[in-house]
Amino acid sequence: MATRQIGDVILEVQNISLSFGGVKALTDISFNVKEHEIRAIIGPNGAGKSSMLNCINGVYTPQSGSITFRGQTFSHMNSRQVAKMGIARTFQNLALFKGMSVIDNIMTGRNLHIRSNILLQALRWGPAEREEIIHREKVEHIIDFLEIQAHRKIPVGQLPYGLQKRVDLARALAMEPQVLLLDEPMAGMNVEEKQDMCRFIMDVKDEFGTTIVLIEHDMGVVMDISDRVVVLDYGKKIGDGSPEEVRTNDEVIQAYLGTSH
Amino acid sequence: MSSPSQLSADQLHQATFPRLLLEHARVRPAYPAYREKYLGIWQTESWSEAAIKVRELACGLASKGFTRGMTLGIIGDNRPRLYQAMLAAHALGGTPVPLYQDAVATEMTYVLQDAEIGFAFAEDQEQVDKLLEIADNLPALHHIFYLDPRGMRAYDDKRLCLIDDLLNQGRAYNQSQPKFFDTQVALGKSSDVSVILYTSGTTGKPKGVCQTHASMIGAGRGACEVDALSPADGVMAYLPMAWVGDFLFSMAQCLASGFTVNCPEARETVSTDMKEIGPTYYFAPPRVYEGLLTSVTIRMEDAGRIKRQMFDFFMQVAGRCGAELLDGKAVSVGQQILYFLGNLLVYGPLRNNLGMSNIRVAYTAGEAIGPDLFRFYRSIGVNLKQLYGQTETCAYVCIQRDGQVKYDSVGKPSPGVEVKIGQNSEVLVRGVSMMDHYYKNDAATEEAFDADGYFRTGDAGVIDNDGDLRIIDRAKDVSTLANGKVFAPKYIENKLKFFSYIKEAVVFGSGRETISAFVNIDLEAVGNWAERRNIAYSGYVDLAGNQAVAELISSCIEKMNKELSKEIMLGHAQISKFLVLHKELDPDDDELTRTRKVRRGFVESKYAPLVSAIYSGLPEQFIATQVRFEDGREGVVSATLKVHDVPTFSNSEDC
């Protein structure tokens, strides 16, 4: 039932290596992401999954290797530039503004799109007001999409964890990204919240045509919704392919089930 | 099919829903008919706009093959388009059949099959999925129109059609045949069935109650007359569309009086939407009023000392004279001044917070309402009243008039309705709002009416000295204890449920020596109570099994026993043993009906080991229960439940 056909490679990671002092977080990792696909990165704890996302969106600078996005190759990414090119992300440990309302948090996702200067914005006058209305409408569409109408004006810190995750996703969507990096979107959720989140992720792909790269621990979720899966273990890539291929890969099974200790 | 000119003038002037709609569009075209919040902003649709939408929907439906006598399924939350779809079906001489939107797919199968539904409106992907899931069992279903395109991109089922496309098709059809719609409306008769509402069915299969345009409009007009409802009023439409009350309020009364129907943004936003819209007219089952009061109480308990004291003081003032002031009775000047101050400092802001600042009339029905609860709302200046009725009577049998309001009765018969008490103190009703028949079920129809044409309500009631009807229980549920004394389980259950800590209660005792109860705690209220006492718990099961919680519930029941002991009729009916159930009773597990009424017999057989443990004097009992989750998967919840004793009091009657 795929309506968005999976397209060409949009993001390519080539031979990325990253180390912190003597700790090798990533060793010679290469994989690609195609347009309109859901690409999962899985692996046991400490496998280097979050480090991989951090390299892609410019938080970490890898020692070697390159990243190609829409034909442009970079040896390292700069986070602001990444955001401008259309890559957004959510965080494993939620990086929301706890004291601000849901609306305001999501509006911060529009930051890069706002043109009027800070003084006009502060006065909310003339063009700044007109601009804010346009951005608010976009944000309202996202609120409607993620079904958080009831929480618009509530400070994020007061919301339950599952909803905060949704607000985090909403803020990333407000950037209107081409590629969305999701770092454990379902961590700490109950079954029902996970199902909701799965549905939202699928809908984001279908409705907005966003390409999605996600890190997830829940195997059921990964196998259900992703088109292709990369498996990392101790900073090395040990598997890459469709969920079915990965599931039957001996090295992957070993990494997950382990050998006797 | 006869042409309109052949119909008698009398028939032409009969009231039907589409004719009322066109009349409003003519008399007050710019007045708001429907409001709905979209993208955070309230969107208003005037009567003339609503009439155009209905015309387009009707023409669209006709172009798809919908003709007279057909049924139209309606599944979704309260949306202006769904109400308009019902009116479109009326215009074409069809009958809408609203379904409960939160029912699981398999529960919908029976109704969809029984009503032979070929055309259906589904609000969104969730509802479409349900219909497609059971589509194999619904060979008649050929057209599904959906309102929200979200997530529907991937569907290529030929039966599906987006409502915008239907409207476009209708517009084109209307342009090519501009007279079609009016001709169809002219063909409508007020004796046509205006809606089939399926009863939730405490026993057996649901029955389709057929109400004509005449009975529904009659009921709507009567209620408008009692409370002088006008186009300036506004109501919040948030209760299930499949429920008779919503049809009465949001369709019949709306079209009878021309007031505005406000649809909330989402199910969870009703309270914020209430605050923004400030309806003048409001309806809710007691459960909703109770939930609002519980949340107020919890917030007050968490408030600072000064605020809390101010609240307590002025609530006492309100308790003394608020309801009397509302009834226009004489109150001393000192009390009046205090109440005025209280209104400035507490009641006004509180009403505003509840979204009830503009409420002129508020109703409750469906279940008995607690005296404290009822008095609370009236004392803060909300004109809360009760009405009584069932699906078969358009929820229009008795209605309380201003100035004659009592918590323990449901008021005098509504205009155009006669009430009498039959055998077994059963309430019998005759008049304008009676149903026409049960759909395709003549046997049941015959059984429902007695020889004089009175409808048997199945409720046990008495008419008091003021001529007001008081409902005690279901006629068939009233039985006796082993000692021959009257046992009305619902009467006791309702008393238990009036405690904010108790969400649901099931009482046993028919034919037994003593009375015992199963209790469901209210997770919000008890959870808050536990938090303030540093009682840790992981979830419902854990909290329900807590010893301190059992003591809390025990003290509630003891209090109730004490109050009961003072009553004349039912003073002997005190609870001696109870247990706190390890799971919440749930409609998904068939323990409650969709309208959240307890299926006592089912609960008794499902939890038979617990009942026998209570009556054989065991201190505790292990039980494992099947539960069905929202996604349809099943699981087992198990726990060892303790049986608790409660002291009873000697009955004043016995002394």
C-alpha cells in the first residue's frame, strides 16, 4: 500500500569513523537512505546509533569519511546548515523548553523560516504579525495532524512523557524537513502510545513525503514499519537490508542474543 | 412516486426536518447554525450556508443512487457535516442511522446488517478501517464517504469517496437539476421515520427504535416551549450521535428553535471549548457533572490555604442559600450580601472555569444524580434540572420546570405526554414522543405497548405529592432479600457512586441474607488521595489492592450505611461486605453497556468465584479475568482479592 514510491538515494554516509580519545564510537560506517523510505538503525546499547545521527546532523565531527546529501558532499556537517538543508531531528532525552507551552515549543521549529527582524517580532507589528499568522497556521496543521489540540496551551513540562515525545516530533515537523531523524521515538512508551506513534510516523511519510531515519529498540516496531534496516554493533556495521534479511542474519542474531557469558 | 401537486395541502405543510431547515435559512439566513473549531479557530456556518451544504450533500447522495426509503449510516464524533448528512438523508426521504463511534468493528456489524445500510458517512481513517474490516459481512454497503482525508492516501477501495468530492458532485447535480432537491423535500411526510436509534441492549440484540419526524419534532418543540429556547441560544454537541439525547438536542431542538450547535475540536478538548463558546444550554449525564466536580475538588485540595478557606467558606454560604436564590425563594438580606460577595470571588470564576458562565438551563438524565452533586451546581448558580425519558420516547417524558426542581424526582410530565403507574410500579407513558415501531421487529413493538397504547418503560417509579415522577430502579431489577424485604440494587449502587472515590459499584443481595458489593475505585480521585499520603502505586490493579484504599472505601460505605439506616423504605438495605475489583469494568469486556450502565447479571456470572467467596465467608479469593485491549488483543489480569467487612447500623424502622 505504499503510495509514496521509494525514490533515489537522498542521503549517503560513506566510511564514517568517529572516536572519542581511545573509544571508537563508529568504525568505517557506510549506508544510504532513499527518498520516501523509513530507514531504521538498530543495535544493542552503546552500538553507536545516536553517534551516527549526531554525525549526520552536525553535532559530532567524524575523524574520517563523508556525508552526501542531495548530491552535495561534506566531510563534516554544520548543525545550522543541516537544518537549513531540510534535516530535522528529535531527541532521545527530549530537548523541549519545559516551561513554554506546546504551541510556543512547536513555533520554535519555524525559527529558520521566520524572516522579519527580532524587533518587529517583539512588537508583533505589521509584517511580523502577518508572518506569525502564516506560521501559526502551519503549526496548527501539525497540531491537528498529531492530535494534540487539547494540550495547546499547557506548559510542556506538565505533560506526560508520551505526549512530550509527540510535541518533540511536532517541533521537528514544523521545520518542514525533507529528512527526519528520530532518536528512539518510542522509548518509555506503553503499547498504546507506541501504536499511536507508529501510525504518526507512517502518516508523516505518506502525507508529507518525509524520508525518515529512526533509531529504535523495539524490534516489533522496527520490523513492522521500516523499509530497510542498518544494524550496528560496537561501532561497526554488521547488517544492512530489508527487515527480513536482517532478521535472518547470523551476525545480527549473535549480537542481540549474545554468546554465553 | 406521486408528484407534489397530488399531495394534499395538509401533508405539504407537515413539519419535517428539511422543511424546518429551509425555513430557518429563509427567516434567519445569516444566523449561526453550526460552529466547529478548526485549526484552533471557531468556524461558523450560517443557516443559509448549512442549507446549501445539505442541498449539495443530498444531490451528491442522489447522484450516487440514494433514494427514498434507504438508510444512511453515520459514524463519527459530532461534526456539522454529519448532522447535515442526516438532514440530506431526510431530504431524500431516507433515514439516518447514527452508530456509536467508539464501538469496535464487530459490534457495529449487527446494526449495519440489521438496518441494511448501503451508504455510510465515516468521520476518519479510524472509522473507515472499522467499516472495511467488517465489509465482507456487509454485502449491502457500497458507498463510504469520509470527512477527514488524513491517512487515507493509500486506500484504493472503490467504495470510498471523500466528502469534498461528494459535495462537488452534488453541486453539479444541483446545477443540472435545480428543482430536484425542493421536489424531494416536498415529498417528505412527517410520518416518515426520521431516525433509527439502536438501543444499547442490556439484554439480547440491540433493537432499532424508529422515530418519525412528527415525534422527534414534537419532542423538540415541547422542550423548547418549557425553557423558551430561541435562536440566541447555543448548545455544545459532544455526546455520542447514536444516543437519543444528542439527536433530541442537536437535531430536533436545534431545528425547532433555531439555536446554534457547537461541535468541539476533539473529544479531549470539550472543557476548553466550553470555556471559549460559553453555551447557554447544556446537557450532560450525571457522570460528566461528577467528573467536573471531582476535578474541581482535587484542584481545591491542591490549592493554597487562603484560597481553600475562601472556597470552603463561600461554598457553605452557597449551600445555605444558593439553590433557594435560584428558585426565587425568600432569603435573608445578610445571606444575600454574602452570596453576592461569593459570586464575585468564587462562584463566578468557578462557573467561568467550568465553561458555564452563560448557562441558562442545564439538564441531566440517564441516571440518578447525587443530592450533593445536584445541589452543588444549583448553589453556584447553574440552573441544573432533570429530565426523564428513553430512546423509545425521544428522551421526552418528564421535565423539571424552573422553580420546581428536586434532586430525587424527574419532574412533571412534558407537554403532550401522559404518565401513569402500572403494575409492579412500572412507569407507563403515552403521547407525542412515542416511537413508531422497532425496526423489523413487530413482536417487540407489540410487547412494548399495552392495550391502551401506553409505552412500557420498564422503570419502577412513584408519583409524589407534588405530582412529580420519582424513579427507583428498573422494574425487573427490584427484588427481595431472603427475609422478604425490598432490594433495589441500583438505588444502593447510585448512593455508592455519589462518593467521589467510587467510580462504579455492583451490588448483590437478591434472595440472600445480606447485601454485598463490588467496587471500582476512581483512579483519578483515589490516585490523588494516595499521592498526598505518599502511598506508592504502579497502576490501577496495584492501587485497588492497597489496604489503605480498602479502608478508605470501607469508611465511605460505613457512612452510606449510616445514612441509609435513617431511611424509611430502604433502611434495611445496608452493605455488610465488599471487595475492590482488580480491574475497571469496561464496555469492551461487556461488563458495561456502551452508555456505561452495569450489566449486573453478566458481572455476577463472570465473577462468580468472588460472589461465592463473599457468601461462604472466605477472607480472600484468587481470580483471573480475560480483558480485551483497545486494539482487540486479549490478555489476562489476575489478583487475589480480599473481602472486607463493614459495620451496619440498626434501622430506625426496626426500633
